[in-house]
Amino acid sequence: MSDCKYIIVGSGFSGSVLAERIAARLNEKVLLIEKRGHIGGNCYDYKNENKIIIHKYGPHLFHTNNKEVFDYLSKFTKWSNYIHKVLAYIDGVKIPLPFNFNSINKLFKPDKADKIKKKLLLHYKENTKVPIFELLENDDEDLKYIANFIYEKIFLNYTIKQWGKCPEKIDKSVSARLPVFIGYDDRYFSDEYQGVPLNGYQELFKNMLSQPNIKLLLNTDFQNICSIKEDKIYIYGKEYKGRLIYTGPIDELFGYKYGRLEYRTVNMEFEELETKYFQESAVVNYPNDYDFTRITEFKHIHPIEIGTDKTIILKEYPKDAVSYEDIRYYPFFTKESAELYDKYKNLAKGYDNLILLGRLAEYKYYDMDDVVERALEVYKKEQNEYGNL
Ligand code: UDP
């Protein structure tokens, strides 16, 4: 094992893309270590007895503007042309998100709606995106009204549920993920390429990893094999000179030496209902009602050919990740957590043969396409340095 040139920890997108590239392109043996009993990280999905594809760790909708990323993944899957639509339940009405002109039409009487839309078009270009905090800065009275309305009805309470804090206390890049749209586009994402793998993510990951150069160890805790100290990596107590590509939590890698990085986890509550469909779209957000943030109905994401009279929904209850069992879904961006992460990052710099990547290892709110892009970049660098290994 310790004579293997590449050890990769974690089989989510980061680890799997690198394993695939190194195995297929560098023709090197890769040992891929996965703590869970399945590959694919939080993209894991499965078909239930009624052929409904369920995303075990919450809804994963693929979207990207990066052609290279899309083309690369397309080698391992066909895509459905699913376009993600989200509704928000506001004052008894379901309106489209991102907040756009259709949302305005649903909420206000025609005169008022027209006035707001005209004002928005006077100040912003048509078909552009405006982050809520930018809209809130506008001095025009009508725009102040609508900005405050959107802030209070869409962002404030959802963010408190999601993060335990109000939007001002969270890095602005988080609320900017859901901008206000100046026009009639109802799609949740405006990226050029979007969809889900036709037969689910598991098939995609299996296609990536099924090759003789990749040895996969499932149900294997990396901590039981490897230790890391004083700028050296040890595998079963023997110094390891190959590359260690680590995609797990950076604080865990260093034994929480400086303390735990903050994360939010989500209690996922699935329900099977005796009805063909429960709601009108794949996701409905509930910013102001109930304790959960949103309900996902999987049948909308992967429509099934032979209908079933049952449906599966998922309610998400976010909370702080406090125990070691809590799945770390969302890095929590505060000044303190950024400083703590930097301390771990500096520690990692001492290890010449350690590569960190992914949401957990880099403590970044990456989307799936960001991760694949990053993994392809890391691979290219590795390819260039390969001759010197
Ligand atoms: N958000 C909100 N209200 C909503 C949806 C999103 O306030 O109805 C904010 C919230 O702070 C959330 C962020 O926008 O964390 C990003 O939302 P996104 O849908 O991208 O979150 P994800 O799907 O990654 O959980």
C-alpha cells in the first residue's frame, strides 16, 4: 500500500475526478479510501422500490457555465435536460425563486406590480442579477420598499433557519447565490449547462471509478491507516513518499490541533406519501413557516416512466454540526473560522506531498462544478510535475 504513488482520501467529486484522471491518463495505480459504504460523497443517490431516485444527502442539481467541466463529466453519464425550478411559500402564495418579475406579478396587484417592474428597469439592466444587499442600498423609495420586502420575506428568516444568524452576519457571497432577477427568467440557475445524470449520480461515479488502476477501499477510516506529524505522512507507521490527496475535513486531518472548524449540518427527514405528486416543483422553500427550510420532491428531478402512486419528499432541518457524527454540509463563514482555517492551511504547507481539495479540505462553499473544475486544475498541475516525482 505505501508503495502506491497516489493515495486519495474521499470519493466525492474531488477525489473521484482526480482518481479517474491519474488512473486513466498517468496510468498510475491509485488507492482510493472511503469512510462510508458507498462512493460519491454527498452526491450519493439510489433508486427505491418504486424506482424513485432519491438524493440521500439532499438535492443535488448540476449546473455550470464551464464547458470543459460539462464535457468531462459527459464522458461518464448521459444527462436529463432537467431545469431546476424553485418556489417560495410567502404569505400563503407560492412564488418563483430567484425573485423575478413573475414573482412580483404573483404578489402584487397589476398597477403596483407594473410600477415596481418599471422602476427596476430604470435602475438596472434587463436580464441581469442584483444581489439583495445591492438592491437594499438603492435610494429610490419604491425600490427601497421592494428590497425590504424581499429581504424580510425571502432572506431574513430562511437565513436564520439555515445559518442560525441573520444575513448581515454571514459572508455576502452566500446571499449573492440567490440574486434578484431583473426579468422573467424563472430558472433557479441561469447556467448554460444544467441537468442531472440521466440514471443518477451513482452511475456516473461508478463509470468514473471502474478501472483496473483504481483500488477502492470502502468503509475504511483513513485515520486508522495514516498518521501525519512533523511534516511527514505515515501509512501503517511507515513514512509515505507518494502523493496524498486528501478531500476530508482539514481540522480532522490534523487531529483538531487548533480546534474544530464550524459547520452547519442538516437533519434530513424523508417521508413516503400515498399520492402521485405532493407539490408543483422539485423544491419549495419555506422562509417564514415551519422549522424546516425547504421540501424537495424527488419525482420532479428524475421523472419516472412508469408512474407510481407514491412519492418521496425530504424536509431539511439545519443546525450546528457539533458532534463528530454530524455530517458537515456547509462551511460557516465568520472571521474567526476563516482565521482558524488559515492556521490549518499553513500547517499543511509543510507537507510537500500533501494536496488538499474540496469543500471540506479547503473549507469553501463549492458547488459541484467548482469542485470538478478545481480537481481538473489540480490534475493538470500534477501532470506537469509528474516527471519529477
Ligand atoms: N436563501 C434565502 N432564502 C431562500 C433561499 C436561499 O435566504 O429562500 C439564502 C440563504 O442564506 C441560503 C443562500 O441564500 O443559505 C444560498 O441558497 P442556496 O439555494 O444556494 O443554498 P443550497 O442549495 O446550497 O443549500
